[in-house]
Amino acid sequence: MRGTLMLVLFLSGTASSEAASLLERRQVAQREVPTECVATCNSANYSCATNCGLSGACVAQCTAEAAACKNRCGERK
């Protein structure tokens, strides 16, 4: 009986430790995702604007798409 109690206590401590580390990893991932997402939006905007040449309307469309992309990054939090 005493051995079983010790085993249950040990396993519950191990499980809570793993849960805490999973929670920490998830929080770190959530902080990093928007940064990577914004970088992807910026890269896509640069490529889009480069393909536009001198067309102001095209560049404006690229900028609008990049802004929408960045807004979606913020929603992922």
C-alpha cells in the first residue's frame, strides 16, 4: 500500500512537470509565431512590390495585402 502511494505521488509529480514544460513551450511558440508571420508578410509584400514595377496601384494593392496579412498574424495569438 505504501509503495503504491509513493508511486502515485511520483507519477503525479512527473506528469505535472511535463505539463508545465508543455505549457511553457506553447507560450514561447505563441510569442514567436507572430514575429515569423510578420516576416513572411513582409517578404511577400517585397516580392509583390518588386513584381509591380512602377505601377502605384499595384504597389498599393501589395501594401493592403501585407497589412491584412499582419492583422491575421495578430489574430493567431
